[in-house]
Amino acid sequence: MQQILVVDDELEHLNALCELLQGGGYQVLRTSRPERALAIAESQRPDLVITDWDMPGVSGIELIRQLKAHEATRDIPVIMCTGSMTSAAHLETALEAGAVDYVRKPVEPIELRARTRSMLQLAASVRQLKANEQELARQNELLNQQKQELHLAAITDRLTGLHNRAYLMDQLSREFSNAQRYGRPLSCLLLDIDHFKSVNDRHGHLVGDAVLRHTAQLLNGELRRGDVLARYGGEEFVLLLPGTLAASAQALAEGLRASVAQAPWVQGELSLQITLSIGVAYNGSCQGADEMALLKQADEALYAAKRQGRNRVVVHAASG
């Protein structure tokens, strides 16, 4: 049942309005004290307020302004009931304050019910429209969140939480192109966990997975802003270093190698020392080539590191 709050300091008129509205099938709240109307409206949230204009203490205009100033009551439509205040200027003042309609005293029952019905229908339509807008906004937010989650899943390696190979190749192409266009340095590190196959063979793939995650966390903790770290495949990782010359990339690679070697993976009584072989390449030796040449040079340097005994950093000869 729709609820209407009636505010009028004249009890005779208040009673008459309430009887007419109740006869129309509405639930009526009432007060002859306009200073209490805002609190009633806030707590009960009526569908409509009908207020007298000329009241002591808080006028109808002031009450409307109070209602419109509060979040909880801002959208409640208000019909102003006017007696002596019937000039065009007075009515304009009421509408500017936030009233949506008015009726004149003495109230005509048919007019009151018609205006009340019309305003309640309008208010219901507005509420439904706002509810639809809120639901649409919620659905859009949910859709955007799902898109972000799908995008993140598409570029993330599930095991390590690092970027995956697809993301790496996209970033490699972009960074290489930018470096070539603007004459900026770009270094590439290819990192491989030494003897990883023996970890899986001796301790099982669950331990191997844990070692991969452990290594990924160590590497990720050493990143600088702008660096791109990704799992390349198996036990290999790639680190792109935009704006980094070969010598600086080699120093960073040595730091990563040392950090991993000094932080064994431990689970219960099992402790495994992890070491890395790292190949370093620099775009200064790839003039006129594409990004795959840079990756190929890092791969060649990595295999040189393995041939030289592992747990070491080798810079591609043309990058030195």
C-alpha cells in the first residue's frame, strides 16, 4: 500500500486531508508539527508528502528544502497545499524549492485524488527508472570486472602468477619497436633453472611446481618499474629491461642469480638450492633485425652459460 505523509498545523484541515486519502486506499502518516516532518520522512520513507505552506516554525517551503537537502528524502515528491499563497510568484517559489505540484485550499476531493494519483504514478516511474539505471550500472560493472578477469587470465601463467608467453611476445614486439624507433636501449634476459629435470625426477612434479613458484617470487621481488618478467616455458623465464644497456643488464642478472642461489627452497626437512643460468642480449647488436633476433641472442648466451658450467651469467658476444 502506498504511503503518504500529510503535514498541516491546522487539525481540521489535516483530518480532512487524511480522510480523503484514506478513502482513496492510501496509508496515511500525519503530523501537525512541521518540525517533526523531516524525521518522519527519513524513518518511514513515504511515497509522497503533502504539506501546507503557511505553518509556524517551519514553513512548507522550508520543509521542502530540508527534504531535498537529505539523501534519504531527496527523491520523495512533494505536493504543496496553498491557501492564501496562490499568486504565480508564490507558486513559482514552491516549484523552484522542489515541489512537484500544488492544490489549493479548500481542497476539492476529486482534484486531490487526481493529483495524488498522478504524482504517485510519476514517482513510481522515476523510482523504477532509477532502479533500472542502478541495475544497468551494476551489470556494467560486473561485465567490466569479468572482462578484466578474463584479460588477466589470458596474460597470466597459472602456475607462477607471472605474465605468460603470449603476453611476453606482445610486450617484446612493442618494446623492441619503440627502442628501434626512438634509439633507446633494450636488454633481454633468458633465465633457466639449472638441473630442473632432476628435481622433478627425484622429488616429483609437485615439488617441481613449488620450486618454479619459489623462483618466480624471488625474481618478481627484484623487478624495477618498467621491467617485464614472464614465464617463457618449462623452467625458463624472460626478463625484458627497457632503457637498459648491456653492462647494466649483466649487473642486474648477476644480482638475480646471486639472490636465487642464496635462497634455497625449503619444505619441512627438504631443502633444495636453486641456481640459474642466465643469457643476456642487447638490442644494440640487433640493428635492422626484429625482436626475435634479440631473443635468439639471449638464448645463445644462455646455452653458453650452461656449457660453461651453469649458475652463471653470459652476455651475448655481440652485446658486450
